[in-house]
Amino acid sequence: MLLCALSTAWSVHAQTPLPPDTAQKDTPPAPPAEAPPQNQPLVSEPPLPEAAPDPNQAPPALRSMWEGVTLQRLMRDVKITDLAIALFALAVVLFAWRFSTNLRAPGDPHTDDVRRMIEASENAAEAARRSAETAEQTLGILRDTAERQMRAYVTVKQFVQTPQDERGCHLQVVWQNAGATPTKGFRYWAMLREFDDGIPDDFEFTPAGLKDFAGGELGANGTVSSPPLFVPLQTMTRMRDGSRKVLLLGQAGYGDIGGRHARRETRFCVEVMLANDGGGEEAPFAFVYYARHNYIT
């Protein structure tokens, strides 16, 4: 730092013009220059090439600036203004160093307060981020709950059957919209499937060529019944001896009135079983849900 201050003083001093030398005033004028000789040879020898500068030596401009600079000359030529400027520069350097040291001091109460304020700000930002994530999750749950409450739910309300007569029995599937909004594009089908001896696990749920029905739109708590499905007396006799298995299955497809989701689907599959011998006014069948093909989307 002292060297910086002295360099500043020397640069200021170098810019100050030197006073004219009194010795130069008494010096007699120089004699006029001699005239060049008249009889010079017409052909002169070429000048010798200049010597290459030594790369290890300092440039001439730098050498001329620092030649003759000694400590005694420096102290003799320094003025009061130069010392004032140097001391001012030294004071600025000391003030900057002291200020930066105080900022980094671990025991300074002001520094500790600033550090605590920064940590509190970081903790508050983290808490705000977590609160935003929680609020977003809560909003998603509320939105999903509202959509579930406001959507249409098509389910099977009941299976209707007629008493057995000399020909057999009729079955019907009653569909119901248990949701709070109407359906959109409601279509359905229901049918009976018969299998000998047992029901295979890999049977095709929707046979090829099956046509569904457009049942109109189901409003909230609205119902619609499928066309009657006939079970002949011969099939009931084979069901009684265990040689014939019968499934009642169906499907309903629909959309939400808002149209924000893809089409929804409801499937059911029940096994039709004889509950009594079929005599009298009692219903002959019981319905047991099959292990597969029962869901609502």
C-alpha cells in the first residue's frame, strides 16, 4: 500500500514542469552550423544495418523514465501536495480494508443479524414453497372430489324376472344413473350366454356382431330397462341337473355432460342360478356376480 501511495506521488511530481535552469541563461549562443562540403562523391557506401535490440533489456522509454531515480532525489523533489495525495490514497485503502474486515467478522453483532435475516428469509421461502405444493395438492383433491360428485354414474339397479310359465321365464336389466349430472351419448346392451358343463375363463365378453341400443340420455337418478331376455324351459331343466351354465352380462357406455373426459364404461357379469323348482308365483332365479367383467370407469 505504501508503494502504491509513493507511485501516485511520483506520477504527480513527474507531471509538474521543471523550473528553467539559471545556468542555461548565461550560456553563449551556439555558433552556426557548418555548411556541408560541396565536393562529395556521387556514389556512397550503404549504411550499416542497425543492431537488433536485446530482448532481455527494458525498452528505451521505460529506461529513460526510471534512469536517475534514487531515494534521495525522490525525497528532495516530493512536494507537500504529493504527500497529501499519497496520504489520502493510503487512508482510502485502509478504510476499504477495515470495512471489508468488519463485514466478514464472525463476532460482529451486525453481521450476525444480517446472517440471521438471510436464514429467516430462506426458511420463509422454503415454507412458502411447501405451502404452495400443499395447496396445489389440496386443490387437485378438491377438483377430483367435485368431479366425482358431479359426474354421471351408470350402474345396474336390479334384475327383473317374471314367474315361470309353460314356456320358460323372462329377464330384464334395469340401468340407473346414480350420479348428479345427466349422461351424454348413453348406449347399452345386455344378453344371456349359455355354456355346457362349465364356464371357461377366457370366454369373449363382447361377441362379434353384437349391436347396442341407444337408450336416450339418463338424467340424475334416471332408469332405463333393457329388452326382455327369454330363458326357455329346456334350458332351465338343464340348469337344474347341472349340465348347463348361464351368464347374464351387459355393458353401458356414456360420457359426461361437460365433455372433459373420455367415454366411461360400466360392465356387469352375473351367473343365473335356479333358486327353487319354479312352481307358484315365486321368482325362479338367483343372481351371483361372476369373478370377472364387473367394473365402472
